[in-house]
Amino acid sequence: MDAKSNLLETIEPGLWITKNFAFTDGPDVDRSVWTSPIWHSGYNPSFLGRTALRNPTDFKGSVGCTPVENGRAQLRLSTYNPLDPNHTSLLGAQINTIKKWGLSRYAKVAFHARVICPTLMPKGAVAALFAYNLLNQDKDQRDEIDFELISKYWNDPKPQINTNVFLDSSRGTAVQNTIHQVFGNPIDLHIIWSSTGIQWLVNGVTVRKSSQAPQSDMSLTLNFWAPSATGWTWAYDADLQPSNAPGQSWTFQVASASVSYVTL
């Protein structure tokens, strides 16, 4: 039994089984396990806020990849997007598991990642761990449970983390949680949910509970992007702007990731 299982059994008693995802050094994450959103005509999941998301289909060579260095997935946010002739967007990253987990097959599910934020960067970026399933793309209806780390607040005297939950809806219920955390250090994030609700944990400490819980199967997803001024004013900041040539880049590192579950 590993440390994650011990923690989960303390918080939510049960016989937890954990699937760890190994990150092996190389030019990209294991694409038999992880995928990234790609562009579709009339529907573009590979664009968030004002950020295009790297993927091997739309971008050629290393630009579209999420490399692994020292056993850590490197999710990069760059001010330069080579596919944008108008230079109005940034280039970020997202990886999500191909497999999904949920309450249709399991009594309890937990997503975990240990992450490291690049604190020496402008305000205006979002690094996230979340569970996700798009239910209706035309109406943007989704099941989703989020941890969103906002660079605006990484160096604030009272650091904050945003938690959010969507229940078959295009609108979530967000809470800004003040935490005791030095963002330059590794952070362990857990999302635990069952039929009785959701818990969000930072370094083993519960920061939020909800009695509501999505019912569909969801992927483990991580991303690094920049919101627009009109889309999410709490996270947006004008300090972070696109450039018309290769320039600044920052990395959100994922040191480990796992999904745990209790069978029905």
C-alpha cells in the first residue's frame, strides 16, 4: 500500500486501488495513455481563452509535443504561437488520459498529481488539474471538477487556489480558497469523489467539500494556459501578452499523476 492509498483510506475509507502514470524521459508523453485536444471544423477544443493548445496533429515536430525531463511532464506556455499570423494568442499545453473513470463503475474515484508551478513568470496564467467529460459540445455542457492555480496569486501574501465543479452544465460553482503554500515547491493535489460528494485536498489538507458530484466518467486532465480579459477576469492579467516572434516560455511540471478507485 503506498502513501496515496493510506491518505485516501483516512479521508474516504475503502479498499483503494491506485493506477500510477509513469513519465518516461523523451520528446513527448506516452500517447498510448495521454491525448491532447485537436482542432475540428466548427468546434475547436484546442483553444482556451486566448491560448492555442499544443498537439502533435496541428503542430509539427517538437512544438506540438509535451516533453518529459527528469521524470516530469513539461507543460509549456509560450508567448509565441507559430500558427497565429496575427500574433494575438499564446501557445499552451494540455494532456488528458484517454481512459475515463467514474461512478458508473466505481464506488469512489480519486485523481492526484504532484505539480510544480513556475513562480518567476507574469500574472495572467492558469495551471490546472481537473476531471473532465464534455457531454454536449453545442451547449458546452460538461461534468468537471477543477483545481486551478492562478499565477496572479502565486506570490501573493495570501496565496489562493480556485476550485470549481460543473454538473452537466456550462456553468460551474467556483470557490477561491486561501491556502498555506509556497508555490515554488511541489504541490500534491487530490480530487476525491463519490456518490456523497467531492473533496479537494492540497498537500493532504481538505480545502473544500461539496455534497454534489458529477455522475459521468471523466478523464484526468492537466493544462497550462492564459484566459482572456472577458472570459475570466479573476485570473486574467495584462502582464501576460502574446509576442510576434519566439520569446518567453514557462513550464508547469507534473512530477507524478495517478487515478485511484474503489470498486463497486
